[in-house]
Amino acid sequence: MTEGAVMISQAMEDAVNAAAFSYRDLINEAFIVPIRSAVVVDDEFPTLDEFLSDNEAALKKPHAERAKDIIGFCRSRTPYPWIVDVHDGRNITIDGEVRSATHFDHTDLLVLDYHLNGDYEGGERAISLLRKLSSNEHFNLVIVYTNNDIAETVREIGLALSCFSMYEKSFPVLDNKFLSGVVSDWEAVEPNIVKELVNSIDRLGLIKAFASGVENLKTFEVNEDFSLFCSLLNRCEARFNRLDMLKYVLGEKVKLLKKEMSEFDYGLVEAGENTVDDGKVVNWIRVDSLFITVIKKSVVLPSEFANCLITAIEAWDPSPHRLILSRMRGEISKRGIIVEKEVLKNPYLQAAWLKDIFDRQPFELRTSVRRNIARHWESLGGKVEPGVLKFAEQLGRYFADNSVGSSRYSDPVVLASVDKIALHVNNFVCSKPVEGYHLFTGHVFFVGGEYWICLTPACDLEPRGDCSVNGHLGNWKAFKAAQLIPMPKSDKALENATRGNHLFLSIEGEEPVAFTFSTDPGSEQSIAPTLRWQQFYAKNQGRFLEHSNIFGVARSADNQGSLEFSEHEAKVVAHVRYEYALHLLHRLGSHLSRVGLDFVRPEVIEE
């Protein structure tokens, strides 16, 4: 086959692949294909134990045939049948812990009857189970089915997973005498107006408002969730701040819903009701470790469960990165044991890594274990990468072909903050969480009200029992550091970020800040500043105090003509990535090895 024919064949194959993958296909591969186990909880279903112990009695239960249909659906899945169990909900207690339901924690799919005490009872038992699942670290997909009103059930579940105290903080009682006066005057004319205003905001609208953030309420007048509220505001003749009135009413609504909400924080609750192409309303609820959709028990057949989930996830519209991460989890789960074998197959490499763990002093263990884990993660990632990469390429092709932009998945307020985006990106690329048990190249430490970055080569910083190289220093280790000066504003640094004359650091998890090396932060930022360096001495060879990032340090200073040393405690507050630290180390080396030349400036020869 000629080169041209190969290119045509590849182009045709790419076109077929692009056409074959819709957004639903991508969702299916990321979220549905990885499912391996399912648990069905319904008080009207016979359990598997009952089927085994007394099949005839089990078949006499009200919905035994439906239970068989669900079991058959799970077991007929291809290429991987689902392991399935049936629970009648009998031992699920209504409490915050639901200790009796811990075996549901790690199921991939839960099919849950909302009324475990019968269709005419409440959903307290189901909500207790959902709260339990929301507090674990395993991601669960949940189909809740009920014969009651779907929309009402969605709102009950959404509120039950929402933390009252978090809502109360977002919508506190407004200390606004003017607005209070407006409300009082309005009530004098329309006694039930506050009640009408509160009722005009749907409970789902409240959940969505909290999830989007108070900042985004500024555009509430174009939000359909508040259309009835806005029409009521138009009846008031007084002039007032409409946003303040919304916050006041939302606060009043939160107070009324306290009993329906949770005392505990299960994470941010997102929810929605979306109308799809056929006019059907699809609902979804999501917290950190839980995704829920509610369906009609008497209408939806078990064979349609997977499609119901895909449709609900499509309505949620997860970001591309969430799809990729979900695919990663699935790939690791699917190929786990094979990948493990591939990672461990080199005995020489494993021997070296084992020695790195066992042949260490106790104070070195934290660093050696972390380094060991990082190496295994790197090996593991390399083995699962091909499958994830293929999926990511298909995902990227789909979004490119359908002209989907980043604005679809990003908050408009975030997208508009281009400087802040650049600041966070630059912080990520040039720094990482603090690592190590001793002072290391790139460690940024705070001492005497100043920030300094260690720029001594890593090999010279390794603590050694034999101090013969600088034996006269005893247990002190000499090192060089350059001063970092935080800039009050980051705009100039960001304009010249590609020149490599700045660092962008988050100090102990705070908002990233731009740092310069010039003693005059307002000076020309396009010119590489001279590093202001100083010789320091680290106590105990730079080892950190136990369970901390603090180490002892000595520095010299002039005192009335005499050079004196003072000891301090320094704290490592950031860690610059090694390649960025080396860039600065080379710059310092170039500065220290510069050659003096005999050029003169004009003012030197002036008389």
C-alpha cells in the first residue's frame, strides 16, 4: 500500500471513529461500562437468600417477577455481567450513620426504592441510606424509583443532602434597616407578601442558587428560576435594591426548610431538571461521591436503567476532565491485576525501591516512602495511559467537531478573571506541595519576616553522618539562598511571566502571589534582576523538626563592625519544582562566576 493510500485509509478510519462516538457513547464508556456490581433495595422484593432458602415463598412476594427481571438485566450485561444482590431494606435504620447498611458503601450502582415502608410512607429510610453513601469515598451511581411525584422526590432528596448551616451562612439575616422598612410598608398593604415571595422560589431553585454561588445571583433577573419572584417585586411601588430583597427572601426560605435539610455537610449539592429532545423531563442530583436520578417505578423497565442513567448524566453535562478521570478509574479497575504484574515484573528495580524504604533512618522514612509511591504511580500511569489516551482523543475530537468551547464548562466569573487563571496556572507549573524531611533545592522558607529560596545543589544538602567535607562546621550545613520579595500586584509579573524572572507561589495553601528577586518590585520587570543571595547555615544538617517543616538556621550580620551570627527557626512554606529551582541556581552560578571588565561609565571620567 502506498503512503498516500495509507493516509487515505487512516483518514477514513478516523472519520468512522468520530462518527461512531456521540456524547452518550462517551458517557457510557466513562460511567456505565466500569460498573461491576449492583444492589437493589426494595421492601417488596424477595432477597437472593429468600430465593435460595424458599423459592416458592419468595415468588409470592408482591414484585418477585420484577426482581427477577432486574437480576436478569444485571446478569445479561455484556461484555461484563454485573454482580447483583437484592436487599429488602428491612434492617436499614433511620439514623445519621446507618450502620446496618455499610455493605452498600462500595457498590457501583444502587437501585433504591424511595418508600421502603410502602408507597404511602415517607422516604426517611432511603434518605438515611443516601446520606450514608454521600459520606463515603466511593463514587456511587444511584437510581431512585418511586410511584410518587418525581419532581417532589427530587426536591426532598436534594434538600435532605444539603447542609443547613452552609446555606444559612450564604443567606444570613440582612441587617438592612431600609429594606426592613420597605418590607414592613409592603406588608401593611399586602399582608401575605413575604409568604408569597418565599413560595415563589422553588426549592430546586434554592439548591441551584446555592450551588452557583452568591456572586452569580447578580444576574438573577434573567434566570427562569426567579421569574415569578421578579413579577412579584414589580408590584411594590417603593424603590429598593432587588438583589438584597432576593437574599432576604432566600434567607427566609432556608429558615423554613431547616427540618428538611441535613445537619452535616456532605459536599456541594447540584441538581437540575432538564427537558430533552422528546419533551421528557430528566432529573439529576449530584454530591461529591454520589450521582442520583429519580425514575417512575411503574413505568421504567429494568432494561432501560442504563439508558436512564446515561440520559441523566448527559443532562448533568460533566466536564471533559471529569469524563477522563472517570475513565482513568475504570481503566485501573479493569486492568488492575495485569497492570500490577507489569509494574512489579522487574526484580532489580523492585529491589532498589525496597532498599530505598527499608535501608533508611526513621526520620528519612517519610521522604523515601513518598518517593517510592511516586515511582509506582508513574509506572502504573504509564501502563493505563494508552486506553485513557484513546478515550481522551475521541472526547477531544467530539468536542472539536461539535464546536464546544470551554465556556460551556467554566463559570463566566472565572473565565473573565484571566489574570487569576494565569496566576493559578503559573503557580501549578512552577511549584508543588512541600516534600522532604530536610532542606532541599527549591525549598522556600520564611525567616525574620523574609522569604528565601534555597539554591544550593541537592547533593550538597543531603544529611550525612560523615561531616568530613566541612568538618569544622560540625552538625551545621552551609547553603546559599536568594531572597524572594512578594509583589503587591501580580499584573506586571504576569505580563513578563515567560521571561522566567518571577515565581508564582501559594504560601501554605493561600491564594497564589507573584514574587520577584529585585529589591525594587516596581523596577523594569523585563530585565533579569540580580539575585540577592546570602550564606546561611542549617542546624542538624537541615533536618526538619519532627512532624513539621521547621528547621534551625543561623545567619550572619554586622554588629558595630563585628560579624555576628544569630540563630532562628525557619519554616518551609513552599516548594519550587526542581527544574525551576535549577534555572535559578544556574543564574546564581552565572552571577557568582562573572568576570570583572574595565569598561567605564561617563560619570567616572567627569571632572
